[in-house]
Amino acid sequence: MKKINLFFLILLSATLSAQQTDRQVILTQMRKAAKELLIENLYPRNIDTAYGGYLSTFTYDFKPTGDQDKMIVTQARHIWSTAKAAEFFHDSSYIAMARHGFHFLRDKMWDREMGGFYTLVTRSGEPKSPMKDAYGNSFAIYGLAAYYAASKDEEALELAKKGFLWLEEHSHDPNHKGYFQHLERNGTPVVRQASTPQGSDLGFKDQNSSIHLLEALTELYSVWKDPLVKERLQEMLLLIRDTMVGNKGYLTLFFYPDWTPVSNRDSSRAIILERKSIDHVSFGHDVETAFLMMEASEALGIEHDPKTWETGKTMVDHSLATGWDNKKGGFYDEGYYFKDKPGKMTIIKNTKNWWAQSEGLNTLMIFSEIYPKDKMNYFDKFKKLWNYANTNLIDHQYGDWYEYGIDDSPKSKTALKGHIWKGTYHSFRSLMNCIRRLEKNG
């Protein structure tokens, strides 16, 4: 019996030692990926000294290209990234870069006549459309709150507050809760018409704007302990956790205003695939939401929230069981439960985009610490995903991440490295959070 116990002790010691070595190797690789290949590679390269704000569109080798239209989402995410970089790297030079973006939001993207942030403007700041949306405004709040936390620039906090109160007045639904996504210039919610194309999301509420409103409210509440912000943060956490996440553990993408799910499941396979943008399983959003719910719960002062943890775990486990590439590692982009195979997931888009893998790394790292002995082996999945990302997504020659894994999407190697939907936010947040945990427990 003593020999058996000794054998298992030796085996356990060897396992722990190997895991410690893995952690140190990954930590070194992630530090380089975060600083040299990502943050230092893009900033201040993308600072638009001519018109303000940030350049968004770059070739694969980081040459500015195209008209350089500016979207509120990208501009705000660059503010957030530079503000967080200032804190993470203890480098005040990034504060000036974040301030540069704040001034563009204040001077060019905020509608001084009717309030709210424009969704898209030209490089010089002229609105390209009067339409606004909750998604874009949520990221403005997110970036401004992070910049205030790093700089203590009161003007930025005031603009974040104005953004929140504008959404409260125009976008928040007092009857069914949550927020309307599509808004006219004056803030009036867009009502879906009978003539609206079936595959359009116009007039729907949705999970994507909802999870990022949750994220924005979390960031805002960290710097402004306003009771109404707390109330909305609690509201969004419960809506996402208890209404948007289904029994199987994945988010419904779109909803009617009363939170009735939008589904094409009873349609033909051809129609389902034609309209898949409004109804599919998005594994990346599911693993990201698991983290965002836990972050929101902690911001509300609930350190150990069993219901939120349980729901998040169900989401991550579902993604690993149905949307994970067991051979190479990584989360596929999209899946669907067709009605003729109700218990079997069909992968309908097998590419692996950069942001889903980034969010997966962050969430798997967290779950490996919360559930270290779980049968899902979160740390092993984390290692496999990092190996996939470091090999197939991170550009070790020119920097940043390819949009899709180049093993199955080789054209990504020479595709645009940056555009209005692709910045540093997902990758940097993931690397930053993983590095902190690896350093703390290394």
C-alpha cells in the first residue's frame, strides 16, 4: 500500500511539475504576443494625426489602406485598449493615445444636437448615416470609462454618463427590459415592419448588443457607483443568464421586443442556411458571455455566484462538446441543431476567427482555476487552444492576429490585418487577463 501511495505521489509531483513548465513557457510567449506583436506594433502606428481618432484599415503588413472610415465600435475599442495598456504596462505614454481617441469621440462622433454617438463617420468625422445603435453606444461608454479609470479625466467620465443617460432615455425598454438595438438619429427605436426582409435583424433585440451593454455597464459601474447603473447591470445579467441562454447552454441570437426568440428551425435547410446570420449557435459568443457574466457578477459584489457560474459552465461545456476541434484545437464559428437531428450539432461554418479563440483562451484559463479537477480538463484545452492560436493566428512576422486560422483559411495571411470590425480589443484583453493569472499562480 505504501509503495502504491508513493507511486501516485511521484506521478502527481511529475504532473504538477510539467504543468508548471507549461505555464512558464506560455507566459513568456504571451508576454511577447501582447506587447511586441500586438500593442507596440499598432500604437502609435494607427494614430490619425491629420483628422484625429485612429486609422482602422491596414494591409497584412500594416500599411494604411482605403478610405479609413471610422466606426464608433473600433474607435472606442482603441481607447479601451490604450487605456488598459497604460495600466498594464505601467506606461503613461498610452494615456496620450487614449486621450487622442477620446477627443475624436467628443468632437466628431457625439451628436451635439440630438445626443448619442453616430455609428459611422468619414475619416474626417462627417456622419455617413444618421442611424445609431445600442451596440456602438455601449462601446463608447466602455472605452470612455476605461480611459477615465486610467487618466482621471473628468470630462471623459461626464461623456460616458451622457452616453448612458441617452441610452436610458431612448434605448432602454421600460416594459420588457433590456435595450432596443436599432435607433433613429433622435433615438427613436426602429420598429420592424411587415415589409422588413426575413433575414434582416432590423427591429429585433439581440444577444450581441446585450452582452456588450453588460460589459459596458460593468466598466462604467467600476468608476461610477450610480444606483441606476447598478440596477441596469443587474437587469442585463439576469436577462442574459436566465432568458437569452437556453436549456442546452447556448445563446439565442435574436429576439422580438418581448423576448420571444427568433428561430428558423421549422424552415427548410436551405432557408435556415440562407438566414443563418439571425439564427445559429455562436460558440465564440457563448464562451465570451460566460466570462462577461462572471465579471458583471463580481462587479456587483457577488464573488461566488453559483447560478451565474453554473450557467457559464454549461455554456463553456456545450461549446467544448459541440463546437471544439478535438484534433487541432479551437472553436468553430457556427453550428446548428437541425430538426431532423435535434440531438446532434452540425457545424455550418468551420472557420476559426481570431476573436472567438481570444475569448476562449481567457475563459478556459479562468475555468481551469475554478474547476481544476473537472473532467473537461480546462487547462489542457487552454494549452491546446494557445498552441493553435500561436501557430495559426498570431503573425510572428508582421504582428497582430490573422482574422482566421491560416491552417484552414490560408488567404487570411495576406488579407487585411485591421478594419473597422477588427482591432486589438479581444486579443489584448485575453492576453492581459491570461498573463495576470499565469503570473499570479505561476
